[in-house]
Amino acid sequence: MDKSITLPPDEIFRNLENAKRFAIDIGGSLTKLAYYSTVQHKVAKVRSFDHSAKVSLQETDGDPLYEISVQEEITARLHFIKFENAYIETCLDFIKDHLVNTETKVIKATGGGAHKFKDLIEKKLKLKVDKEDEMTCLIKGCNFVLKNIPHEAFVYAKHADSEFRFQHTHPDIFPYLLINIGSGVSIVKVEAEDKFERIGGSSIGGGTFWGLGALLTKTKRFDELLQLASKGQHTNVDMLVKDIYGGAYGSLGLTGDLIASSFGKSATTDKEFSKEDMAKSLLHMISNDIGQLACLYAKLHNLTRVYFGGFFIRGHPVTMHTITYSINFFTKGEVQALFLRHEGYLGAIGAFLKGAEEDNPNQYSWGENYAGSSGLMSVSPELNPIQRARSGTFDMLEMDRLERQLVNLPLLQDATSYIPDTVDLTEDALAREYWLYCFEEALDGNT
Amino acid sequence: MALSGGVDRGSHSMDKSITLPPDEIFRNLENAKRFAIDIGGSLTKLAYYSTVQHKVAKVRSFDHSTKVSVQETDGDPLYEISVQEEITARLHFIKFENAYIETCLDFIKDHLVNTETKVIKATGGGAHKFKDLIEKKLKLKVDKEDEMTCLIKGCNFVLKNIPHEAFVYAKHADSEFRFQHTHPDIFPYLLINIGSGVSIVKVEAEDKFERIGGSSIGGGTFWGLGALLTKTKRFDELLQLASKGQHTNVDMLVKDIYGGAYGSLGLTGDLIASSFGKSATTDKEFSKEDMAKSLLHMISNDIGQLACLYAKLHNLTRVYFGGFFIRGHPVTMHTITYSINFFTKGEVQALFLRHEGYLGAIGAFLKGAEEDNPNQYSWGENYAGSSGLMSVSPELNPVQRARSGTFPFDMLEMDRLERQLVNLPLLQDPTSYIPDTVDLTEDVLAREYWLYCFEEALDGVVKRAIASQKDQPKAVERAEKFRQKYRHKLQTLRHQPFAYGSLTVRSLLDTREHCLNEFNFPDPYSKIKQKENDMALKYYLKVVKSVEELSWEQRQFTLVKGLLAGNVFDWGAKAVSDVLESDPEFGFEQAKQQLQERPWLVDAYNQWIERLKGPPHKCALFFVDNSGIDIILGVFPFIRELLIRGTEVVLASNSGPALNDVTNSELQILTERIAAMDPVIHTALKEDRLALVQNGSSSPCLDLSRLDKVLATVVRERGTDLVIIEGMGRAIHTNYYAMLSCESLKLAVIKNSWLAERLGGKIFSVVFKYEVPSKAQG
């Protein structure tokens, strides 16, 4: 891949001049950079005229009630940028060139790649790399998005009208289970802002899909393996219940189509198996296994909210589907697999928050800035890397600090089930078309 | 009778036109009544129920009614011994590779004479594949049974009936196999069956089980992925590859990611973070061995974690593993054990079963035999007819095995015991009771000594066996076969001390009895016992009279000494049988002189005397030992004193013969004769204050967890408050450390210099152990 790309920097590393604090999360393939900056905005301010000398309403006739003035205001904003590790050097160079006003001396770093790129970062940015615990950052970040971003979590349903069904934020986000599927799997129980425990894990994770997949199919890229899997037929490789018993095993409640043994057919058959079929079988094997473990840990700890993250999941409809399927199967619908829109940023957000503790970011409310954020699946995993390089591989999230803390109206009958919006346009396709058309039509208008 | 048959499907390189040594494998086929078959992916397990005709020595009292006094019977033997035929029931299980199935069916067809059965119960994945072949060959209707039901039924059966069925595997321990003592209540438990996939089954009662979970990552996954990765198609070879590999070359460890441990999460550096994680990003070639090892770890760890989660969720601590992934493979037993230890931090132990491969066949058989209600009987493993654990070494591949001439046939035989066996109600804690004093699987020195000892004694046993059947046909030939069989067993046990569970002096003795029975030497000592009994009876009144003349204190000591001196007469101990053979005049008085002077090696005599000065016991249960002088001149005078004190006495003797131990039927006759001479015994018998019960065993040792149900009832009804156990076999080799809930007396003379030395004494040292349970003291 050509790394000497020209970045369209105003669009990506925005407000870099005023950046104050940095954090970086370097994973196996993606880098997530976080910084805190200030934004100078024009705001329209209104100011009442001095009417104190006048007595009655009538007398103000003709004078405007208040005056409007446009002023400069400085607000705080969090920037998060995600890009492939291949671009890290280019990006660091760019940041170095544009970093003017910062007084910071350190950059918080987390992720498995943090120590690998430590020297490069320190050399380029002249900032001391300060490593933060990966899991702590992940949980901190997760708590942050769950609290501050409505519709952060969603349920994935491949064949539904709307693939993504967003969950309404529960006022109390704890306790929950986070299943982080990176190279391996970590199962973490989160009980409070700073109270979490890794209650389990498994070595059968994304690295296993990737590693075994590479050995079986000679395909070295994770995305390509997923693409292969999405085209395969696992029943050619797996031994199903009906392959053994000729049908369902009724007395044990096992349907005929259930996988009895992953790769069971390759044990005794001499034929060649297609790459697609093997990749699919592998994907099912791993997803089902993780699903079962997740559901057992959820039951053991009496938890119903289970979030999935990690590069195995990150924006891949294929894995979100198999994990969802598996969770439904094992919990008979009692537990839903939940995914996070900003899952890829959790570590970077957490590392940033660790560095900004003196500013106490948790005392503010934050709002997602739709203008500056790329949105879910903006970088489609279905596109292959070359196509993506052309279309730009940078994903962004911006969050504005709100000056006032936001809470529920205490008079809501049931805060947990309260939904502000009357119509959900993701689900109502007709309404969606109408309103999108309507807003587009209205765009030209100047009133 | 040789059998040769060609079965060649051409798919395997193995030579299938083998010659079966049929008398050794499909034994007792002529009388086979019921059949069941379990056909797995590679092994067939055949089960049948048959009857065995055995010679047994029966004793019968002569009619002495016309004679009045003892003196008049002089010269006549006390009772007559006749050898009779007895028919007992036996279960046969044979395991062989599917490749031999046709050969075996042909053989069975040719030898099935007396059967009236019309069906054969079948289970296992291969049952429908071979259905037509079986029906055609055997002319029996194949009746399919549910696989899981059979598996569980079989599992319950072995757990209930075979002591030391379950074991813990520890690769690096002195003894790889640590056998578990049977818990009186086997339920509830978890069975993790690792076949192609994994089934996790919770078993709560005989007929109550539920598949609570499962996984598609099982033996088939190891085999299938292994075959794809290494181009090795055989399961055994894959395991061999794995045992030579280094998983760290393929797996990504915690330290590969974090440079060391991930302390804050409690993850050590060597923990596998991602199975096959290194092959994701490295371009190098990986060795077959390393990949196989990584795969093995991946699957074992996954199953281990699932097992432990389900165990926790359902609050179960007994977790048994089975299925072809486990079956006799030390490699997988090790990885599964490791995984369970890791995930439960030692709270749950991975348990394996000696007869795991037979569970389906046993269950299918039991389904077919429900009208006979096999569960109402107790069953015992027949050591003579069973191959033992790992008899067919899994390390050898089939080609090697075929070449080395080792038959890939494994057998299990179980005898139906005529009486139901239960725990002695007086055991302080039945769950922790261990009959055997020394576990020879763990104690290497003791093992070597005893194996040597039993081998040395073999010539004598053979001689005595022949002598006991001078007039019987082919006695010499049969005795020679016995010698070969038992010697072979001893050799097997030298290499595989774990073959029949924990190796103990008891199991060595029992194996010898089983082998003797196998060749129709049911009671080689019958005539010797008869002679000794006759002789001893003549002295009974004299001994009783001489004791009566003594002061109370002197009398008690003389009675105890008599008991101990009587116990010197024991053909089971080599040192003693040497003396007896060379000097038959070795008498009771001489024996007393041989005894160690007080203080004895273990000496609680003073406490015992103090106790006797107190109120009499309500009822004493006496486990008796030898015939002749021991029972007549040692035990009877002793219990006579107890009876006079007002204590009821229950004499428990062997149901069947073992060495020179007095059997229940012999004791019946002896007691009648003594009652005829001695009014004290006569009255006690008449008033039912003296009772004779059988212990349910035919062993020179004593397992208090497998006793005749009637004995248990008698003990309970009579409010037994004293248990007396006599002799080396019952009080030293077994039960030396047994804790009882009432007072107990364990006494024996150590007639083996090695054992005496081990206990810190010399030959003919005396053990007199009197124990009072702590709660009674407090």
C-alpha cells in the first residue's frame, strides 16, 4: 500500500492548533488518536435593552425588545480519529507540523501496539509516551460512550427491515458484561465506574479465526477471510446432527441442522474443501463458542446486558450476525447481543480520560457532533482495502462538551422506557424517504 | 478352535484375516443369553450375558444324631466335602476395532448354540450402518436404543458396581492414575462426553438426566482440523504429533503481546492469549507437531472451561469425562485435567473412568435385560477375565499392534454376586472409608515386594491346587493354566499397576482367587481345612476347661493370647505355610510361645481390660479369619466369655472360600458341633444370642463398604456396639485405619517379616488395636 498519501488535513485533524491533550490507542491493525481541543465559534448572543426607565408595555412599541450581537465563544471538543497503522508515520508527521499551541508534554498510550511504536511517537512528537492499562482504558471508554451518547448500543438483525436496532440509554448503565474479542477473548464484568473484573476469557478469538483461516485458506488478510466466509457453506465441512443420526436427535432436543462437530467432515472425508466453506465453518465455530461462553458467564453473574467489542466484531456485519445468532441460540432470547457504534474508540477515549482526570471530564455532559463525526460503517468493511484507500480510510468522532449537566426530567413516568422521538425513521422506510426528500427540498430555501 | 475370516474393505492397510484365539475372547458363548452391541466410529463393543458352570466345594454335615458324645466320633471326619457344579451369571464385554466386526459376527454365529434370544440391542453411531450385516449374520433383529440413555445407564452401572472405577490423571505424579473411592451416593454428577462434538449431561438419578449443554468443538474438530492442517488422517497419529509439538510456536501468548504477564488482570505471561495467533501474521511455515499441539490445547482448554462453567452453574463437583477424544489417551487426559485445574483453581477435579469405552454397550445391554432387573444385584469385576486399563496400549498404532501380535481385543467380565452388597452401618464416614492400608500403585517399594512375594508363592499355590483335586480330571493341566494366567497378570501389574484400579495386597489376593476359580479350583484348601477343623475340635473342651480355672484377669489375657495364637495358623502367609508343611505337629501351645511378649507392637490391651471391667457390650460383631485352631480354639473360647458376660455375638464369615478362611457353611457345621459339646454355646444359639451371618465376600481381605445386606440389617437390629476384626488380611492389609462409629478391636499376628519390619517390629509381632470413637469418649 502506498503510504506517501496526501492527507486532506483540515478535514481530518481538525483544531489541531489548539490541541491540549493527546492519547493514542494502537491496536493490531488500527490506530486511534484522541485529542482535546478548543473551538472558537461565532455565537449569536441576545441582550436586553435597558427598559428600566419605562413603565408600561405600550411605551416599548417600536423599539426592538433586545439586541442581537455575534460574538466569539470558545467551547471544548474531543476529537477521535481512526486510521490504519500503515498511516501512522504520515499522521505523526502531520501532527508535528501543526501542533502549535500545545503545552502538553505527554501522550497517553494504550493498546498492544503502544510499545511497538513508542520510540517513533516520542521521536516525532517530542512527547513522552505514558502507557495506560489497556483494559482500564477500554472500560473507561465504554462507560463514557454509554453515558454520553444516546443510541450508542444496538442490536444487529441481519434479515430485519433495519439491520440496526438502537437501544435507548438506560439511566443506570451498570452492571454489564463486556466481551472483548481481539486476538483472544476477554470477558469483563463492569459494576461501577471504576469497578471491573476480568471474569473469564478464551484463547479462541479473532486471532484464531485469522491464524487458522490463514493456514487453511492461504489468505492472509482478516477482511478477505471474512469475505470468503460470507460466501461459504459451513455444512460442507461441519458434521451436523443429521449427518450422524439421519435427522434430529429428538430426545435430547437437538435439531438436525445443529452443528454436532465443527470440521467433523474433514476428519474422515478425503475430498478437498473450498476456502469459502472452511472460512465459514471456522467463523461459526468461533462465534458459537464465544456466544456460549458469554451466555454462561452472563448467567453465572446474573447479567443481562452483554456488549461485544474488539476487532473481530468491529463493523463487521458477518461477525455481528454470527455472534447474535449464537447468543440467541444459547440464551433462547433471554440475553441480547449488544454492539456499540463507537466500539473502536473505547481504548482511545479511555486513555484520553485517564490523562484528563484533573479536568474531570465525567462532570460534564458531552454530545456527539454530527457534523464532525463519520457515523457508523462510514468505512464499509465490504470494500476491499484498495477501494477504501481511494475513498479515504479515516473515521472520525467528535464530541462537544456541553456547558451544563443533563439529566432526566424527574416527572417522567418511566425513565428507562422513555423514547423522545415519535417516529423512528430507521424502521419506517416510507416516513424516512419522505423526510429525507423533504429536508433535501428545503435545503435551497433561505428562510 | 481357530477361526479365520477375510474382511477386506480395502480402505485400511491392516491385515484383517486374523486368527482369533476364541476361547480367550468370546468366552462362554455357548450359554450366551442376551446380546447388545455398541458400534462407534472406530470401535465395536459387544456385550452378552452368559452363565458359567463352576465347580464349588460344598460341605455337608454327617448325621451325628445317633452318636452322643464327642469321643465317639473319633476317626470320622466332621463333615463331608463334595464338589458340585454351580451356575453363576456373568456379563461379558468385548471391545475390538470395527475392521474385525464381520469376522467376529461369523464366529459368534458358529458358536451360538443355546440362545433363545431373538433380538440384539444396538446403540452408537455405527449401529444403523452395520444393521443389515448383523441381522444377516446372526439372524437376530437389531433393536436400536437411544445412545445417550445407554451411555448414562452404563455410567451409573460402573460407578455403582466397580470400586476404583473413577480416577484422576496426573501426568507427572509418581502414579499417573489416582483412583477414587466409590462414594455411596453416585448422584448428581456431570458427564462430559467428547465424541465428534461435546455433550454435557447432568445426571441426577438412575433415570433422570438432561443434556444441559454441548459444543461443536470436540474430537471431530481436533481430527478434522488436524487432518486439514497436517495432512495426517489418523486420530492416533495426530495425538502422537501433538505430543511432540510446541504450541508456543503457533499460539500467541500473553507475553508475546505485553512483553510479560498482564499483572493487573492476573494473566501470566505463558497463558495462551490467542490460539493460532502467531499464524495470523507470520509468514513462516509451521511444523505439523506444533500445529497439532496448539489445536489440542485449544480444544481441551475450551472444553475444560465449558465443563467448569456448567459445573458451577449447576453446583456439581463430580465431573466425569468420556468419549473417544479421552478414551485411554494420556495426552488428552492430561490437557483436560490441566484445563479443569486452571479454570476451577482446583475446586473441581477432572475424573476419568476405567471402563469408559464400555458405557454404551453396558447401557444397551441393561436396557435389554430390564426384566431380569440387573440393578437389583451387586456385580463384581472379574480380574481373571478382564483386560484391565490400557491393556491395548494406545501408543501403538494398529499396524504396529497387528505386527506385535497383540490382539486389539479388550475384555471386561463382571460376575453377578448372589447377594446385594452394602456399607457396614457402623462406618464412621462411608464417604471417606478406604479399605486398603497401603496403595501399591503409589508405594513403589511395597509394590515390588508384594509382586515378588506373590510370584514366589505361586509354585506352592499350584501344588496345593493339584493336591486338592488329586482324583479330578486334568487337574495338573488346569493348574498349569492357572499358573500361566496368574503369572501373566502379575507381569501386567508390574508394568501397569493401575490396570484394575489401585493395586493392593487385597486386589492381588482377589485376582489369585479369580484365576483359581477360572480353572475350577474353587477351594484348594477344603481338605486341609477339614483336617484342621477335625483336629482342633478335639481340643476345644480342654481349652475351655483350662481357661475356666483361671482368675478373671488371667482368663482375659489367656483368651486374648489364644485368639492371637490361633491366628498364627494361616496358610495365606508364606512363612507360616512353610512351617506347617515341614512341621505339622506345630501346635497351639508352641504357637503361643512364638508370640511376641508384651508390650506388643501395637498394644492397647490395658485399655481393653479396663473396658471389660465396665458394663458388658450389647452386641459384638466378629469378622472371623481362619479355619481350624484359629476359629475353634481361638475365637470360640473368646466369644464364649463375651456371651457369659451378657454380650450378644454375631460371627461374620466368608460367603465363598478364600485360602484357609472359614466359610459360612463350614462355620455352621462347626458351631453345631461345638454347641453339642458346650452348653454355653448351645444355649446362646437356642436363645439367638449367638448368630452366624455371611459377609458377602470370597476374599481373604475385607471391604466394609461391600458387605452382605443381611449382615447390615442384623448389625443394625441388634444395636452392635463392638466390632472385632481378626487377621492380617482383614485387620492389617485392610481396615487398619478404618474408623468405626462404635468400639473396635483389630488384632493380628504379623506373619510376614517384610511387613513386620515396615511396621517397626519383627515376625510374629502382635497388633492389638482397641479404639473408641472420639465422640463416645467426649
